[in-house]
Amino acid sequence: MTSSPGGIGARTLPLLRHPVLRRLAQAFFVAFLLMVFAFLLIRLIPGDPAMILLGDEATEEDVIAYRKLLGIDGSIPSQFGRYVSNLVRGDFGVSIRSREPVLSIVGKRLPVSLWLTVTTIVMTIGLALPLGVAAALYRRTWFGHAFQIGASVLVATPVFFSGLLLILLFAVQVNLAPIAGYHAGFPANLYYLWLPALTINFVLVPVLARILQSSIVETSAEEFVEAAIIRGTQGWRFYWRYLLRPSLAPTIAALGYFAATVVSYAVIIEIIFNLPGLGMTLVDAVRNRDYPLVQGIVFLSGLLVVGLTFMADLVNGWLDPRAQIR
Amino acid sequence: MTAGNPSISPAGRLRRVELRRYWRQLNAESRWGVVILALILVLSVSVPLLSPNDPYGFVDQPLQPPSAAFLFGTDHLGRDLLVRVFAAARLDIALAILGVSVPIVIGTFIGTLAGTTRNRIAETIWDGLVNALTAFPEIILVLGIVAMVGADIRGLLIAIWISRWAQYARIARAKSLALRDAEFVQAAQVLGYSQLRILVRHIMPNVFSEALAYALSDFIFIIVIIGGLSFLGLGVTPPTPEWGAMLAEGRLYLRTEPWLILFPGFFLSLTAIGVALLARGLERISKGEDE
């Protein structure tokens, strides 16, 4: 996700030579373009959206009122101007179905999705780190081969199938999880979240463990690792400082990169496990042709990914000083 | 780079000797991939053709477990699940190929175009555009477009085409940046060929091989998107046999008749696994890390 070193930014504005500030400027530029895409999205509707929603028998006033509601009255530039200034003020429009502001709907449903994401990522780290390290250390044994085959199989299995299989296994056969549903409140909600999180990790963990494995293998060929071995560095200090820490950067970058995938799969997972999060809201909104709500959620999900990628970049700079020099 | 990807090149008619030579170049992973895909293709053509049962027609009592008469059992409407699973294979694979083929051409063209300009401002804007488009979580963007265009096969394909080209453009741009100063490009310029001709005839073919390698992993993703959206009821809709839609129907009988999801899910996964094995095998051959 990096731009060519020394794009126009670094030349014209000296401030942008600082890597963090340059990344931040890039992130804002991308966020602006997300806004443009989200604005264009509603223009993909073939025909007049107001007429589609109201049907043929709509009165003139109704159509005008709906156009106003959808932000499609007036010229395109003035529509865009209004759209941007509304977004900046935190006004994402109003749901057509419930007439509730999009932002307040999102606010209500967001906690479930966030809990799912956090549970997933904690689980990802807990599973991918040991697996990746083990796969690197034992890559020439049966474990390494089994890992390769297992990873290929798991990555290719669609979440909506593995999710159903896990429900069959853990909720129907053994009673370790509910079949579906959700209850808010911290420790209790984990009972409802662990299986959905595990399902997403069926795809995520193999990918990340594989990346970690190959970067550990690469790191172990570096001279500073050899030097550390010669100096007699041993135990945790050796594994963390010389093997794991310099190898983590690509994995963290990938985690930032796959943030979009996690958010993506979470939509399907929320439907399978009946979790009342943003994904379910989005699918309902698509079914109801609730255009403003769809538009708002699409934009916010993009914004979320840009934010997460930016954070992954920062963590990377801290973990691997070599990345900062560039 | 492209030493061993015969099975993804538009092969036309290969002679048997050549096929055997290609087969020898493959490693274990890619061979398994080819075998799995060939099996699924053969079954998806032959089963609906040879079976007396129609994928839409009622044949017997609903929800019968697998038996000699109905190898995969019958579904909730008393239809032959075996025929439906392989009729679905045809549709899913055809849709996924359609889904991949348009973005690869558009993306490669746009990316090559972007890679051969030397304008810094255009480059910066370009980076932002591609980063922005790929920042949207894939399924959410597809859902967003489907919401606008329409929740059917047409809408699904349009959504895939709009949302998937950016990765190809990214690959093509990186590759053509390296190619734009290559000797054969300079030679073409000296010969006075037009920019468009150099782009389409000289640079794009060299970029295409890498795009094809990516297309294999994109195929997996697209078949999952097609199944996923149909699972949500926003793509292919019943009664059309489609793996994701069948999983959504069968899900209601998870407790008592699990085979309703096991068979379509298994063959959907198997298809994706076959492509994944092929892709990984070819990648390793091209990297030269073969056994």
C-alpha cells in the first residue's frame, strides 16, 4: 500500500518527508477518495431511485421529498458538495426504512461487530504465532508438511461452509456453543462469539502463519542471527529479539492488509450465527433497498480498513527499524 | 517467470506429447490440483447429462438420506441432490470464470497504461485511487454495488467486475514500470509504432502471465463471493441450483439432515482447494523451489 518513494508530496512539502506524516497524508487522501466512491455508488442505480422506492403511483411531492432524502436533488457538483459537507459534520443521511440517522444505527450495531473483530484478532494472534513458529522450526518434519496441506485446505474452504460444519460439530453434537444468537455483556458474550471467531480464523490463521513461517525462515539466514548464536544468546531472548521480532513485520502488515478480509467475512459470519452486528444490518439494508444506510456502511467500513492499515504501518515501524529507513 | 503454467494458458489444441511434457514439469501440488479440477469438471458435465433426474424436478419423498437410488439423498422439495450439486458446479464454475475474465483484461490494460506514463501527479492520484478501491472490504463493496444494481446474477457479475480489477491493475503497473525501459520496448519505439500498439502488443503480453497467476487465487475468492452472496439470498436465487444457495436452504435442516449442506459444501470447497493447490504448485515451480 505504499506509494512510490518521493511522490509529489515529498517534493513540494518538506513536512511530508517525515514517514509518519506522509503516511497520514496518504491515509487522508485515500479517505477522501473513499468518499467519492461512496458518493458514486448511489449513482449506479439504474433509473430514478426515488421512483424505484415509491413505485409508479407516487405523487410528485413524494418523489421530490425522496430525492431530497437520498441527496439526489440538484446538480451533481452541488450534490457532492452537500454530501461531503454533511459527512464532515457527521451527518451520514437517514435510513429510508426507519428514518433513523445512519450514524445512530451504526452506533447501536457496532459494538457486536467490534467484539467479534477483537475476539477474532486475539484468537488469531494466539493461534498464528505458535503455529507459524512451529511450522518454521519443524518445516522439514511431518508437521511442516501437514501444516502446508492443512493450510491450503483451510484457506480454500468458504467460511459459510466451515461455519456450518463448526455449528454441526460444537453446537449440535457437543453442546459447547449456542447454535446462534447473542447476548451483550463482557464475559458472557464470549460464549456466543468464540465459534464465529474461530470460523474466521480458519481462513485467517493459515494465511498469517504461512507468512510468519516464511519470514522466520528468511530471518534465520541473516548474519545477525548467526552472530547472536556465536555470542551464545539463548532461550527467550534469542527467540524474541533475534528470530521473532525482526520476522513479525510482514505478518503485522498482512494483518493490516487482511483487516478488510476479516470485516468482509464478518458479514457472512454474522448472518450464519445470527449476530446482530453491522454485517446483519448491511444485508438487511441491501434486501430493503435502504440506499443511504448501505452507502453509509460501505463508506465507514472502508474508513475502518484505512485506519487499521495505518495503525499496522505504525506498529511495523516500531517492530522493525529497517522499515523506517525507507 | 512463467516456465510452467501451461494449464492456465489458452491452450487451444495441444498434442498428447506436449501434454505429457507439461505434466512432467508439474510438481505434486499442482498435479493434485489438476486431478481434482478435472474430476469435478467431468462430473459436472456427465452427471446432469446421464442422470434421468432433472435438477428442478420432484423425484421422490423429500429429505431422504443418501441411498443407492439417490446417492446424495433428496432435498427438502424431494429433488435429487446429486444432480443438483453437479448442475450447481457448472453454474458456479462458469460464473467464476466470467467473473475473473473481465477484471483481468480491464485491470491489466489500465495498470499497463498507468505504468507507462511518467507523470508524477498522475502516479500519486493513481496510487490513491487503487488504494481506496482496495480499502473497501471486498464483500461489503460487492454487497454495496449489488444493492444498487440489483440482487441477481447480473448484478452480482457487475459488482464483481467493478470491484476486482484494481488488484490486476496494481500487478500490471508494477510489472510494466519495470518493462517500460526494456530494450524491446525501445526498439518498438524506434520503429515508430504507436503508443497504443506498443502497449497492447508489446507490454501487455508480458504483464499478462503474472496477472494470470493472480487470477487463479482470485478465482477462489470470486467463487466464494458468488456462493457467499447467493448464501445471503442476494445472488443466484432458488430454485436455480447453486452451491451457496443450496447451503442456505440446507442450513434449516442442519440438525436432522446434515447431508443437505455436506454435499454442496464439500464440492464447493473441493473446487476451491483444487484451484488453490494448482496455484500454489505453479507458484513454487516459477520460484524454483521444487522438490
